[in-house]
Amino acid sequence: TVCVVASYAVGLSMAVDRFPRPGETRIGHGFVQGPGGKGSNQAIQAARLGARVELVACVGDDAYGREALDLWCREGISTEHVVQVGDHPTGVGFILVDESGQNSIAIDPGANDALGPRMIDAAQGAFDRSAVCLVQLEISLESAAHALRKAKEAGCITVLNPAPARRIPDEVWGYVDVITPNEGEAAVVLGEEGNEENLGKLLLERVNLAAVVTLGEKGALVLEKSGAVQRVPAFPVPTRDTTGAGDAFSGALGLRLAQGSDVVEAARWGAAAGALTCTVPGVVPALPDRKALLRLLSG
Ligand code: ADP
């Protein structure tokens, strides 16, 4: 089992010729709405690849919250530890994309902010049953740290995908087994600049097992406590939309670690899932299933 201490948000997006000025209303087009949140995406990825997944998350007592529960149910994800709260709306993000492809985004985390230490404590059973626990930083740093500690104490391999990146306090590192930042996130997490190898080494000093730095179309760099440093190449694919590649990577890596594979093999699955996610627009519709992933892995 993989447990995911997760964020959830609905993304509402439309295209505009240019961004509206303060006080201006502009007519847009191409409105689309879809489920997101890094934790939810990673949980769905792990489930599509065959993991039993337990979600620890918080949504509002509203239509979007019910849609989220329906989605997780369809994906076969256990929602025993998902709480619907009455005093916060389900998380949403408003996304405008202009003609040049730039985006402008505002997020209300809503119920994600209500996922606190007490709700995490109540999910003890999920930690006890899981081999791997995935955590991201779209919930409060305090809650993420608490979840990592609980999961570690319950015997899980803990995987932190530090996105959106924030500096990680010293006392949290002891509860992180594997960290999976992209290159930009690696620098922010450490509060230092450097090339991927140097950042990877600094991360490795802080975690218990391995640092995995994802490098987009350059694949990923895996550094392990044994001293081994390996590059996992990207799978060449026709790219349409790279959104969600990092979530696919962490979800697939978590699943493989739970199945007992080593970090390099898990990162290979991550790279394959990330690549396939780039071939389809959107995120949830793009996350591959087991059959598609095995086809890519076997070349
Ligand atoms: P994020 O989405 O968090 O910025 P990356 O862009 O590093 O993360 O993508 C995660 C992983 O997905 C990469 O390590 C790589 O294996 C795979 N990936 C990303 N972009 C591509 C691409 N254009 N072609 C093939 N694989 C890709």
C-alpha cells in the first residue's frame, strides 16, 4: 500500500488574448475545468499502476468536494481518511493563459489548509498499513512535517516531493528517506545555487536514502547513500503538454518502492510515467496505466 498525504484543487482555466488590467473585464474562450493538486495526481498515478492507495486529504462540503470523492472512488483509491470540512471550500485555482502561452494563476488552498496534525494523527491506520508514504508541500509545512514523522515512525519509506518549493527546516530532514525535486526546487529547498550534481549531493547529505533530481527532458539524477550516482535517461516521446510530469514521476516511483524495487529502478518507472504524461494534454487524463507504462519500458 502507498499512502499519500495530499492536496486537492480544481483547476479552472481559460484562454485570453491578453491578461485583463485592474478593473477590466475581458472575454476569454476555451474554458476547461479539471481535477488537480499534486498529492491527488500522485495518488491517481500510483493507483493506475496497480498500487493500493490510501489518501489522507481534506476537501470542502461542496460540489467540488463530492466530485473529488467520486474521482478517487473511480480510481479505486481508499478515501477512509479523506475529511469533508464545512468551514472551508474545496481548493481551487484560476488559470488564465494568454496568446503567447504565458499563464497567470491564483490559488485558494481552501480545505487543504484545514488538513492539520490532528487529522493526520487520525490516519494512523493508513501509515501502519503502508510501505511508502508520499508527501508534497501544497499543505502547510507543519502538516507535511508531521505526516513525514508519523509515516517514518510507522515504518514507511517516506518520499517528499518538495513542490511548491520551500526551504525545509533542519529538524524535518531526519524524517525524509527519498526526496524528488526538479532542479529549480532543489535549489530553493536548500537555499543554495549550484549545478544538478552539487545540489543532489547536498540533498543526499540531508536525507536517509536517496536524492532524485528530475531534469525534464534530460531525465533524472539518482544519488544514493552507497555513494552511487546514476543518470536515468528520459524516454523520448512526442511532447504535447508537460504539466504533471513531476507528479507522474513521484507517483510511479512511490509505487515501485512499495513493490520493493531499488531507487534507480523506481526512478526508471518514474521517468516512463513522466514521459507518457507529456504525450497527452491535461494531467489526470494523461497519467498512464500499467499496460502503457510496461509497453514503454519494454521498448
Ligand atoms: P516537473 O514537472 O516537476 O517540473 P520534470 O519536468 O523534471 O518535473 O519532469 C519529471 C520527469 O518526467 C523527468 O525526470 C523526465 O523523466 C520526465 N519528463 C519530463 N519532461 C519530459 C519530456 N519532454 N520528454 C520525456 N520525458 C520527460
